[in-house]
Amino acid sequence: MRRLARLYFIFFTAWRYGLLPLLRDILKPGIARGFLTILCWVSPGQSLPRGERIRLTLEALGPIFVKFGQVLSTRRDLLSEDIANELAKLQDQVPPFSNAESRLLIEKALGLPIEEIFISFDATPVASASVAQVHFGILRATERHPEWDRREVAIKVLRPGILPVIESDIALMYDLAKIIEKLSSDGRRLKPTENVAEFDRHLHDELDLMREAANASQLRRYFVDSDKLMIPEMYWDLCHTNVIVMEKMNGISIGRFDELRAAGVDFKKLAAEGVEIFFTQVFEHGFFHADMHPGNIMISLEPDSFGRFISLDFGIVGALSETDKNYLALNFLAFFNRDYRRVAELHVESGWVPPDTRVEELEGAVRSVCEPYFDRPLKDISLGIVLVRLFQTSRRFKVEVQPQLSLLSKTLLNVEGLARELDPDLDLWQTAKPILEKWISRQLGWRGLVEGLKSEAPSWAKILPTLPRLIAESLAQGRVPQREQNAELEVLKGLLMQERRTHRLLVGTLLFAGGFLAGILIIGLGLH
């Protein structure tokens, strides 16, 4: 009954914000389409653009649907641009749960009263979202960790009772996806069930705060000596699946331009370094922060770290294989060299298009997408849009775009948008090109050879001492077959000679018989 009530609320909200015409237009002719047509006549909200109507509907349906819209905004290979841009605006603002609940959850997870863990604890959260909220506190020293004394920390707490709510709403999403797939061929093209499954996976990953802590720890290890990016340290003894404690980071949200400008932050330097950080994560480490909206990015104003980026919230990260990185780097370089045939060949070589795809046909499609961009200055070309367009073109050739690349394109668009807000004249290509060329040189040039030898050195160190024995064994094994082979040859020679003797005997017998018969025939003719 409760599920039916929720379904009715979803339908009512869609009617209220004028979404029913969009649903009606993708349905096959029939009773369902006729019924929706009648409801559309009295539906409000139809004067707004369709992307905005979808965004408002998701916001009205609550935080789980908002988060679904955020994840869906990454699938620009499936969505039209106006809808994807609106979904990218979704903000996950949720009222906090009570201070008493928060304290109880922290004490239960850490196994001690708040006062024994923290010198001070701010019960009022500084941030609240659909999955968790964050409090500030100051740690007490312990016998095991005396260095913790008076350290400022942030405590992230999973929202209580969130799992049943998530499971209920996701079950409804699956039901709606199946209905759309059943009633609409256009709906099937958008792969609603596949997208709900992807969202399901992302959301359940975020429900395990230990996973987020591990992601943060790995990125921190990559950038521990960086003078451009700071990532909070995790206090592992105080981290659990529903509560994590990390270093408090002091800074100003990157979206507060006026305050940053008043503090003397160099926006041009900030924009260039932001792009460099992102491409370093992608191509150096193959592991990138994939939720880089202004709420998760701060700028430090501390004297010893002034102007550095601070990253927060690592529930969503992307990971790329060496094949992915190679594909992306070579595609970008080929695109900016206007080598469309190479772009097409890379699609085929990657195995993402059927092997019987005609390279010339794919080359023409890629050219039609990319060539218009070269009427603009390089600084005005969006790498994110180029990547999205390539994915959309590839879909015509039955390419299944990899989820990690969809996540990458969404993050790249966020980074580009933010960088160009900071510096409208930023030439993204000039900033990114040295990183790409360095990576390609290291992978494919002499540096790659040296790095490959270094990585294989431990294996060689183990194999080299055993080489004399392995060679001796190989030679010994080679001699035994040789003797066997010689014996087989002698047998074959004997059989061949016997066959020749038999052949000669048979030929002689046939000649004698033929001559004997011929003589009898001549004598017989003479008698007549």
C-alpha cells in the first residue's frame, strides 16, 4: 500500500510539473497514450523548457531522485544536451537529522561517549546531504595516539534509516524503467533499466563510508607532496562503515568568487592549476575525483598553503585502465591535429566498434562532428563537449560507451566550466597538452621502454640466476628428441627401400606377363 501511495505521488508530481506530455510522446499509440493525452490538457507547468521541468520534478520527489538525476547527468552519450545541462544543476540540499541522533550514532560506532573522544564537538552540522551530514570537533589524545592532541577534525555520519528509503525508491525506479521499456521504443534507446542499475551501484557505494575513506586515502597518497592540491587525512582508528573521522580542512568554497578575489587569490593561476590537477589524476594515476562540484572544492587561505585546492567527498571516483588512458590521450591528440582517420582507427582498435566497421565511414562521421570546432579559437574548444560528441557519434556504430568514460566526460565538463568561470580566456588545450604528451612519451617512447625495464627488473632478477640451468635442460631435452627422430628416419628409409624392391619386382612381373601374352597372340595369328 505504501509503495502504491509513493507511485501515485510520483505520478502526481510529474503531472504537476508538466512532464506527462514528454511521457506521452514516447509511448506507442494505445489506451495509455490516450489517457495521458486527456491528463495533459489540464497539466500545469508546460510553459517551462523540458530540461527544467525534469529537474524540478526530481527535486520535488526528494533526495534519492535528486541523486539519481545527478548520476544520470553523466550519461551525455544518451541524453540530449538541454536535459543533461539541467540535471547537472541539481543540488543535494537536505535538512539535517537531529543532534541527538547524530551523537548516538557516533558513540555507537566508536564505542565511547562523545566526551571521551572529543575535547569539543559541534552538534550543529556544517553540511547535510541525502546520504550523510558533517560535524566539526577537536580530538583528545589517546595512549595509542598522543599526536592526536587537540587536532581539528570533521566527522561524517551516515543518515539513519537511509537504507530502507533507498531500497524502496530504487525498487520504484526499476518498476518505472520496465514500464517505459515495455511501452516505448524511444524509451528503450535511453536504457532506463541500465541507468537505474548504475545509480543503484553508485548509491550503495556511497552508503559504505569506509569505501569513501579508502578513496580519499589513495588520492592523498598520490598528492602528498603536491603544492597544488590537499586532501584530508583519515583517522583510521575512528573510521567505520557509517562514521568516518578525517582532518578538518580550512578554506573557502571555490564558488564564492567575491571572497576569494578579496583575499587576493590569482584566478588565472587557479584555473590553470585546476585543469592540471584533473588531467594529472586521469593520466598519471588513472584515478580521479568524479564529483567535482563547487560544494566539494575549497581554496586554502592559510599562509603556508595559500591558493591550494582542497578536495572533499570521495564517494564517487573514477578509475581508468591503461587502455582507457591510451585511447583518450591519442584521441585528444588526433583531434587537435585534425587527424580524423586516426580517431576512427582508434575506435576500431579499442574494440568498441564491430570489427567489420568501415574506417572510412566512421572517419566521415567523426569529421562532421569535429570539423565545426576548428572555426573557433583553440581556447574556445571544449574537450568535454568533444568527448561527448564522439560518444554520441560512436553510438551510431553500435559502440557501448564504457561507464568510466561517461563519468570522465561529466567530470571534464564540470572542470572546464569551473576553470572558464575563473578565467574566461583559459586555453584548456595548451594547459592539458603537455600532460598528455608527457604521458604518451612515457608510455610509448624511450621513457616507456626504460620504465618497462624497471617494472620488469624484479622478474629478471629472479630469472637470470636460473638461466644456465634452464638452457642446459633445454639442450638436454633437445637431444633426446633428435635421437628418437634419427631412429624414426632409419625405419622410414628401410620401408622406402623395401617398397622400391617390391615396385621393381612388380614391374618386372608385369613386363614378363605382357611379353608372354604377346608371344602367344603372335603364334596364334601365325597358325591361322
